[in-house]
Amino acid sequence: MTGKGMGVRWSACVNYQARAGKLARLNNVLGMVEHETDEHENTTDKVWEWK
């Protein structure tokens, strides 16, 4: 889907899980995600922690 006026935007939440190491601090963190793609297929993603 491309062309004038075409694009997509969605939001979601994600739950991170890691076994060990540096990423283990993300265990049980809830992340909020916003994604947007414009009519020229340029994308933007934003992720932040829900506290």
C-alpha cells in the first residue's frame, strides 16, 4: 500500500523476557510501542517503558 493518503499507524504493548546478562533487567518490563508508516514508506517506531 503506497500512494497519496496511504499509510498505517498502530500501537501495541510488549513484555520483555531475557534469561541472563545485560538484558535481564528488562524482565517483566512492559513497553509501549507506536509505529507509523507514511505514504512514502518512511517508518517511525517509538518504544517506552510503562511505569
